[in-house]
Amino acid sequence: MHQAQTNTDIIKKPLPIIYRWLGDKIFLTVVFILGLSIIFLAFSMAWVLYSEGRLAINEFGVIGFLKGSVWDPGVRMVFGALPFIFGTFITSVVALAIAFLPAIAIAVVIAEYAPKWIGNIIENFVHLIAAIPSVVVGIWGIFVFAPWMRETVYMPIFTFTANNYPSLLPVLGNPMGYGMTTATIILALMIIPFTTALTRDAISQVPKEQREAAWALGATKWEVIRMAVLPYARGGILAGAMLSFGRAIGETMAVAMLIGNKNTFPFSILGPAATMPSVIINEFREAVGNLHLSSLMAIGLALFVISLIVNLIAAYITRKLSITGGQVV
Amino acid sequence: MKINFIKTFSLILVTGMILLTAGCGEGREKDDSDDTKKERKSRVDLLGAGASFPAPLITAMADEYRDVTRNRVVVNYQSIGSGGGIRQFVEQTIMFGMTEAFLSDEIMADIESQTGGRAFNMPITLADVVATYNVPGVDKGIVFDADVLVDIYMERITNWNDPKIEKLNPDKDLPSLPITVVHRSDGSGTTNIWTSYFSRVSDEWKAKIGYGTSVNWPTGVGGNGNEGVAGAVMNTPGAIGYNSLTYALLNDMSFGYVKNSSGNIIEPSYAATTEAANIDLPEDTRVLFTNTPAEKGYPIAGFAWMLVYENLEQNNAINNRTEAKELVEFLIWSITDGQELSEELGFARLPEAAVERNYEMIKQVKWRGEEIGKELLKKKNIS
């Protein structure tokens, strides 16, 4: 009743003339400018990265820089990005592989199995993981997770290998706890929420008829989820996985704190490695030499381009796979 | 409803924008009373930026100096790293820079050709680096010498009971435990001093790895920051790393003694660090004195420098004579009275030799040809 009253009041009251002429136009302009500024921002970022990194690109060539495996700011002043690109690629892919199934399982439990209140609790905790600042995750990793992994997992594996297959030791690497495996597991933990959130949304949007049809055919609950729900939601699930992958590529602080930061090949499974974001955050502040700084900027540009490619691929896959065609389900 | 929403929204947007633009232009003076306005007029802001290691000291000095000058001079120091400090100094957006690596000959020459005067590197404080370790059953005080440290960091000594270490520590019961090497992964002045020490004592290190804020480490795990190295060392039995002395003391870490070039075993301390720099310094103080010839000096230490132009009027960040004068006055204060703050904040005091060199440089600082450095020193009865 009250609502209706206000509405008629407004309609009756003549609006100020300036508002009638300009109201919509101002709003449109503001929104439009804000929207366009994002595009402008992305391009100017890429431009700054390019112009700052040009010195390194000219010195080593695009291919030479991407292929180079020596990073020596001390004597030779030679910079190559390959160890970092490789490190980023391995940690992100493996982290996604580790996180993918648990993330979907969590989403299925929340959406299908758990009573609503338990589902809410689980969901909130998943969001909580996403909200923890990565430097806090990193500190926890340094002081709790890495030492624990060393004592309970790495050392037994290392001793076993040393006793039985000593030739594999170089592949396994130093089991001290700060290295590629630790960083990858932490990374997997950090990206779970993104896959879970998008998967859960996608599942909740599966039409009721879809499930009912499966029920009607005599499917069990597991079969309903496997044959009706998950295939229908696959666009959203993949979008979530790709978002997680993007996060994993760009994750900086926690990785820099745990990966052990070794800038040269060969990397080993348990031993230290480095990623593109980790070397940037490590060396940027105190990079005194121009070529050193420029090389870090060039790595930033490479990271930018790689992220862009991942996003484009993600968009393409999502569109191809989603049932509704063209839209993220 | 819809119209109502759009109307309110655009109104908020427009008023917001007006307020913002107005705020940017006038906010500063408008909300001050007349009294503070007068004070503001004579207030001088000194803008500096650079190395993060001396930041706690500079900030404390700034607070103290503000009291000393009764709020007249406010020193604003931004800790953005040595690289940033040098760059901003060259681009003349700050009045003074701070760095843990002195200006290269190339930059010095550039500045000389551009401003017609030199850039001075004036030592303000000292940094010291200690070898921290985690050897179960052994407290602080394992003795190292240059060869042993280099060998450990080149992976030639890989176990704590290596004869080379045992020979230096006959009274210590060193376990058979593999050594895990930890280094800083972030670029830092600590790494600069540590690697410059290695370059001084080992030709092989100098040729292969060299020194700098980051280097291409032959072995080891990189920890991010003092805390990253400390965390890795404290959590890994058999680890060795390096931290600033203050950090090691505050976190109760075990650290080693080092045999210096005169053959004396030196326990790291602020006094031993000061002693290390109390040597015959070159006129421009651009020197690394790791592996110091000083008999009682701790060999792994270095200066942090303040960067100032000889001809202050050439620095675009300095607008008038008053600012120039206040800058020089603060500089003099920070190497004299300001040094009193050092020990309680975990910094070593400047030695006499460095203070003397600083006076010589300050004497040459000019504003439009006027020797304001000399005048101010005379005023303080320092000749």
C-alpha cells in the first residue's frame, strides 16, 4: 500500500527540467566511460610493460628472452625467462589437477547431498579460504605446513628412494620442505574455492525437469548427478576451472614464500623452483641495473600475454561446451 | 521506482565528483585555522626515499628531528628499495635518496654532466650480516672463516662435521648432518654485503657469481625477506642462512663468529661493525669494506648511504634556499646527534672516519654557488 502511494506521488510531481533533459544522458555517459576505462586500463598496462621491458626485449630478442634459461644479475647480466615460465606452467597445471576433483566434490555435496544448514557451513568455510590473504597462507606454510610435510611425507619418501633407487635422487631433489611440491599443494588449496563456487552455481541452475527426467528413467542419485546434472553444468565447471587456473598462474606471495626460489634449471620434484610472479616480487624492489629491471618488466609482459591467452581459451571452451550455447550456464 | 533510483544515483555521482574535485584543490588550507596556517608557512618538508633496511632508523630520526625543530622540519621517508631510491634521485623527484649500493661510476658521470656538480654518497649508518644456522645441540658461536663460508655456499662443504669446520671448532661437538643452504630470494642490501664479502675473499666466486642485490646462486633455497630466511633456517635442522644482526638477535637465532682478515675471531656486535668501517676511507666513501683490514672489525658489514647533490639548486625537488638549508642541517644532525638513536634500534654507529669524510663532503654542498654546507658546519663549530 505504502509503496504504491510513493509511486503515484512521484508521477504526479513534475520532475525538474534539467533532470528530464539530462538525467539519463549523464548516467549513460558515466557508465559508458567507466566501462570503456577498463579497456583503456588494460591496454595502457600492456603498453607500460612493453615500453619498460623493451630494453630487455631488444637485447635478447623475444624468442631469445623466452627461451633463455640463465638468470644472472650478478656477473654476466644475462636474463632468460624459461625457468620461470616452466615453473609457472608446472605448478599451475598440477595445482589445477589436484584441486579439480575435490572442488567439484565439495560443490556436489553442498548442492545435492548435504542438508541445507550443513551445506551453508561448508560453503562459508570455502569462501573463508578464498578470503585469507595469501601472505597469511604463506606464513602458515613456512612455519607449519612445510616442516610438517618434511617430517611426515618428504623424509620417508626420500629415505625410501635413497635406499632403493639412489639414481632417482636428483629427480626427487632436496626434501627440506620449501620447494615445488609444497608450493603446488598450497596453490591447489588456494584455488579450490573458485572452482567450487562456479560449479555450485552451475549445478543449482540445472533445470528441475532435467533431474526429474533422469529420476523417471529409474536413475539412482549418483546416476542423476553423473548423467543429468554434471553434463548440463559442464560449461560452468570448466569456467570455474579456468578461473582457478588463471588464479594459479598469477598467485604471487604464497608461492614466493614457499617455492624456494631457485632461478636455474634443473628443477626437481621436492626441490626449489621459481615462477614468473615470484621472481618479479622477489627482485623488483632492489633491481638496480637497468637491464635487470627491464627483464623483470618483460616477464610481467609475458605473464600478461599468457593470462590473456588462458582467458581467451577459457572463453572459447566454455562457449563450445555449454548446453545453452554461447552463454556461461 | 526505476526513475527514483537513477535520479538518486546520478545525483550522488555528480555531487561526489564535485566534492572530489573541490577537495583536491582546496582541502589543504581550508580546514586549518589561522594559527596553524602561519606555522605551516615556515614548515619545511624534506622528502626522501630509498633503501628499506635503514628505514626504521631514518623514520625514528625523522620523529626525533621533528621534536628537535619543534615541528618546523618534517622528514618524509619512503622505503621503496635501493633501486627505487637511486632512480628517484636521478629523476630528481626527491631531495635525498638512500641506498645500500653506492652510485656506479656511470651514474656519477651522468649526474656530473647534467648538474655541473657531483652526487655525494654519504654514509648514514651501517649494515651487518651474520651467518645464522640451525644445528641441533650447538648454540651460537660456531666459528667460520671466509673459505668455509664460500665452500658451503658453493656446495663444496655439504656436512656439518666436515674437517674444515671441525678444525675451526675443536671444542664443539658437530653432528653429522647435511648442510642445507638458505639465501635471500628477494633483492636486498643484505645479499649485496654477503656476496661482496664472498667476492672479496674468493676469486672463483667473483668470476662465477659476483655480487649484487640478487645473484645467480649456485645452490640453496631462497627465502623471501629476513623472515623467510629465518623461518627456513629455524625450521630446518642443518640449515645455514644469513640475516642482519638485529634480526638474528631479536629472534634469538644462533649465529656464527667469523675469522677476519687479521686472523682474529670476531663475535658479531654493533661495536665490531663500527670498528670494521673505521679504516682509511676514500674521499667519496664509495667503498665496500667487507673483509675489512681493521683488526677488531667484523668482516661482513657495509654502509648505507644518503644521496645528495653537490649543487642543490640543480635538484628539481628542492624549490628554495630554505629547503636546501634545512636538508643540509638535517644531514649534519643525522650523522652527529642522530647517531644516538642507533643502538637502541639495532644499528651500528658511524665511526669517526666516516663522520670526518661526511664533513668534507658537506663542506662542498652549495646553493647557487653559496657554500651553505660550510656555513652551517661553522655555525655548529665543526670545521
